[in-house]
Amino acid sequence: MFDVFLYPVSAILWFWHKVFGAVASPDSGLAWVLSIVFLVFTLRLLLVKPALSALRAGRRMQALAPRMREIQEKHGKDRRRMAAEMQKLHAESGANPLGGCLPALIQLPVFFSLYWVLRDFAPGAQSNHVFDRAGVESFLNADLFGAKLGNWLSQPASELAAFGTDHVHMIAVGVPLMLIAGLATFFSMRSGLARQTATAPQAAGITKLMMYLAPLGMLVSGAFFPVPIGVLLYFLATNVWTLGQQHFLTKVVDHEESARQGPVPPGGSTLAA
């Protein structure tokens, strides 16, 4: 299903590995760790524009929240009339209630592609998309403080030993990665909770629940499922990026709204246009 994404994702990983492999040893864990991190940064940078559009759409929905509540109160018993009035309101304002879903929909196949590219660095594999056999062996031999990037915490001890690592090293590296990624997820979701409460109060309870379940799910999946250390690095990099991007883009949209409102007169206030 995601084959169309696998070659571009692996090509970006290959490019960054060539860059960092020229600085450090191509077989070093440092070169591979930086390659994964910058692969994530590259892909997320390409998604900044749709993320900004989604944030703007969310702000438009936030501005429409009072009028939407009025329609719900007025036509709550007539679902068809309420849906028609909501659609009319969205058309008049240019707001798209699904606009905030686009970045997530785009990022989903990218994530699965990255997951399978990292999982396809398998023993005995002659290639992994743009990587040849030497690239596969280089990844499998790379480690981060003794934890092999292609292995996972729940692997049997005998399999880990065959790769030259053990559960002690895997846990010492994997657990901090999961904890930091989980904290970044928690704080990014918490920072967006207040705005979602204003735009979609009916969904705020679900978001608040997910704010705790998502980090917990990350810990559980990393501990008990075949999630390689390389994928945990993806989780860490993408969640830290999300936290920083959310802060930056929020400032951008705040500045845009302030510019539209214009200077506030002394002793008065200016409403958004």
C-alpha cells in the first residue's frame, strides 16, 4: 500500500547517511542516528505548509464557534436543518472543518513507510530499496551506546546476542527514548487542548484522554512490540519537532491575526476583521 513512498523515504535516508557518513564513519551509530533524525526533519519540513494551513483553518473554526453554538441551540432538534445551516456558515466564512486533518493524513503513510524501511534492514536482506547489501549490513552493525538500531526491546535474548547486544543495553537506550518522546507528545497535545476546547468543546474530552493515552501507548508499544530502536528515534525526533513547530506556527498565526486587527486605539479594542 505504501510502496510508492518507500523509495523516496529510503532515498532521503540514504542521502543523509552519505552526508553524515562522510563526516563520521559510515558504519557508526552516530551517522545512522543523525540520518534518521534528519530524515524526520526533512519530511516534517515538507509538511510545514499544510500544518500552517491546518492551524489557520482551526483559528477560523474557533472564530465561528459562537455562531455554531447558536445554530446548534436553534436547530438542535432538526438535524437536517442544522447540517444545512452549518454547511452554509462554513461556505460563507471559507472555513473547512476537515482542514486540520490534512497534515495527519499526509504524515500517516510517511510514518508507515519509514517504519517499513527501518524494519527492512533485516539479516540476510540483499537490499533495502535504494540501499545495497553493504548498506543493510552497515545499519545492522550500527549501535547507540551498545543498543543495535535494528533490534527491539522485546526480542529474545538469544537473538539480541546474535547481533552483539543484550537487554541491558536495549533498555538503557530504549526506555529514555520512549520517555522523552512520550513527554514531548504530552506537552504538544496539552498546548493544543485549550484551543480545541474553544473550537470543538465536544471533542476536548477525547483529546484530554488521548493526552495521557498516547504517551502510555508509546511506552507499551516500545516495550512489548517489535519496534526497533531506529523507530523509537523516529518517535523522539518527530514529537520534539511537533512540539517546537506548534510553538513556532502558533506565533506566526498570532502575528497574522494581530496584523489584520491593526493597532488597538487608546482605551479601546479592535475586533478581528
